[in-house]
Amino acid sequence: MKDLNEFLIKRDNNNYEVVIGLEVHAQVTSNSKLFSSSSTKFGAEPNTQVSLVDAAFPGMLPVINEFCVKQAIKTGIGLKAQINKKSVFDRKNYFYADLPQGYQISQYKHPIVGEGKVILDMPNGQKEIGIERLHLEQDAGKSIHDIDPNSTLVDLNRSGVALMEIVSKPDLRSPDEVNVYIKKLRSIMRYLGTCDGNMQEGSLRADVNVSVRKKGETTFGTRCEIKNVNSIKFMQMAIIFEANRQVDLIEEGKSIDQETRLFDIKKNETRSMRSKEDAHDYRYFPDPDLLPLEVTDKFIDDIRSEIPELPDEKKKRFIEKFKLTHYEATILVSDIETSKYFEEVIKDADVKLSTNWITGELFAVLNEKSLEISQSPISAINLSKLINLIKDGTISGKIAKTVFEEMIVGDQDPQKIIEAKGLKQESDPKALEELIEKVIQNNADKVAEYKSGKGKLFGFFVGQAMKESKGKGNPQLINKILKEKLNG
């Protein structure tokens, strides 16, 4: 995705900038809901994971899930944020068919997590994006419009599922930054085990706030909120359309209405949904059924002690300990499963070769087959074996690629493939000397040309020697012996 400014270049000499803030809704990784013991398992039959609390039967009282509280605090720590020892659950009042209570239990003035930050690795350097807050809230159900032509159906399985709403400051300035921000946020939560970040299952989605202003201006323009976007690609597309729409209005001398909009993925456009509500429209007030949530320093410190090594710290270690480039380390720590795979491979294999094979051949296969690294057709142990066979000269890099192709089918041991197909590299100096002598004898005219100053012919002799060895000759040894023979 190109930078947004490239899409605005036709207008007023590219004199506008976009201002973006995200409200990310991340489903808490938990076996039960925020205020009930109902299951949160994805894909269950409609309305089979609904308790009387989730369905808002009269007299049913919510009971806070302590594990969800811990998950929110853990995420806050991962975002380098302020953890508030006292927070309050409020009722956010609005009507919708899949909201059986007629209100959502959320947090408003007193969230569980305060200000934090996320560091983005952009092509032109690092950029800090501020986190305004993280609060806990319950999800609504799901309205289904495409089953019955005359009715909207409601599935309450998601009703009451715990969400963390992570609100950024308006620090993002392009679709590219939004892409990196969402991926970094998802990576942090996956490392922490607090959200699986699966957008296809609705575990991570965002409301995107967009405004535009002339470059150099310090005040923000009127923002529009694009609701419930569930893929990074759609977020970027929505931002591009919405920013251009707003610039068009400004250029035409029209005003921008503060409103909530939806993104139509088929038409690639945003459209008005309703006027943008302010906080007072929701009539927030503390939920009378829930006491203020208070946590102690010890409670927070105990959670802090469970925090694993996070992406930024792991990247720093990879660079310092394994001498990886900033780019290599960034790729390898971007996903927790990738970093685990890498560290498993290098337990017994060369770091540089491992890095090249994982980020090169393995990633190519995963991309082609649309697989996560946790679904890799080649185990870390077998890739480590392959790299060792290259390192000790048993096979060449070229032969290794042939072996790799075989390994993809059934995660086979590379040593067995080499033995079965007779692919072992020829590294016997005497045997290589014999075939090189044959090459020299068969190309006496080329030898004379080489010795008369045509040094580029050396590659020809290497090629002939590899051909004579049927591709199994050790390239380093062939080069060494050829130099000795031709220059002696």
C-alpha cells in the first residue's frame, strides 16, 4: 500500500495530511466471558453459548472474571502503560437488536489502563504512537441479515465476550503506519497470550477515526469514525477513500459533518451511518451491580513477573547476540511463533544460514501455501539438519534446494532424502582433481586463452567441472583446485 499522500498529490500541490486514530477491539483470550461462565469457543452453533446473564434475563447479576482483568493488566504492561489500581465499570446505553440488555457494560472515565505507547519500525526510522487508554468491556451479539429474506436473526454467542478497547492517540499519519501499528499491537498481544489477533474470527477489529488538515496546521480537522473494520487492507482502503472524500469537501468549500460511517468493501467507499455520538449521548453512569474494581501493587507486580520477553526486547537480543541486521531481527520477532521456530533451528545450526533459509525459502513456501509458521510443512528440527548438511559440506546450497523441495512433502529427514537419491556432495579432493584434469585436457584452447589474460574464463571451467560432477562437486573445493591447476 502506497503512502496516502501519493493519493492526494493531485489536490492543492499535495498540501494536506491525514490524521488517524484507532480504537482497536481485541477479544481477550479467555475460556469464559467477562461477566459469566459461558464458553467463548469460536464456531459453535448459534445461541448455544449463552447464559441467562448474557441474554439479560431479569434479575441476573454480572460477576467479574478475574482472569480477564489479569489479561487486560498484562496487555497494559506490554504497552508500557499506566496500570490504574482503581477502575469503574459503567453502563453505556444504546439500543440495538443484538444488545439484549439495552446497554453495554464498559469503562469510561476510569479505565483499567491509562497512557502507554507502541514503537513502530518504519522505513525512515522509528515512530512512537501514543496509547490513550485500554478499557475492558463486553461484546454485543451478532445480527445476521443474509439467512432469512424477511427477518434479521440474532446470535448471542458473542454477547458478553470480554473485549479490550485500545484507543490510540491521533498520532498515525498514513495507511502504511496503520498497517505497521496493527501488526505490532497484534504481535505484542500474541507474545503475551492475551489476544490471538485472528481477524477472520473477529478477534481483532477497529474503529478508524479519520480527519484531514492542511500541512503545517496544528488544530485537527473534523473527524469521521469508520466503524468495525476487520482487516488491515480494508482499514487502509477506508482511510484512502475517506481522506480523499474530506479533501474534496474542503476544496469545494463545504463543511465536514462529524459522523459515524461504514466501509462498503464491494464499492470501496465509506457511507454515512449516523451522526457521531458524544459521550453524553450514551448516558454513561456507574453500573450499580458492579463495585469499583480495585487491585493492589502486589497483584500488578505478580502479573508483571509473568511477562515474557516482548518483540522489542527480543529484537535487541537477536541483534546483539546473533549479530542479525535490524531488518532480519524485525522480521524474525514480528510473530511469536516465528521467533520460537528460529530459536529452535539455531540451537544446533549456523545462525546466518538459518536466517537466510527461514526468511527466504521457508517464507516463500508459507506465503505460497497461505500457511502460518506454526503450520510449516518442515519442522524446525529437520530444517536445522538440512542447514548442518550444507555447513559441513555434505551437500551444496544448490543440492539443498532440491532436498528442501522433497522435505516439504511430509516433513522428511533431509539425510534420508540425500541417501535415497544419491545427492551427497563430492568433497574428495582426489576425485575432484581427476575430473578437473579431464576438464582441462578437454579444453586446452580455453586454458591457453585463460593463461593469456582472459580471466573471466574461470567461470567456464567451474561450470564444466560442476557439469562433470553432475552437480555434486563441492564448489569451494572445485574453485580451490582449479585455481591451483590453472595458475600453477
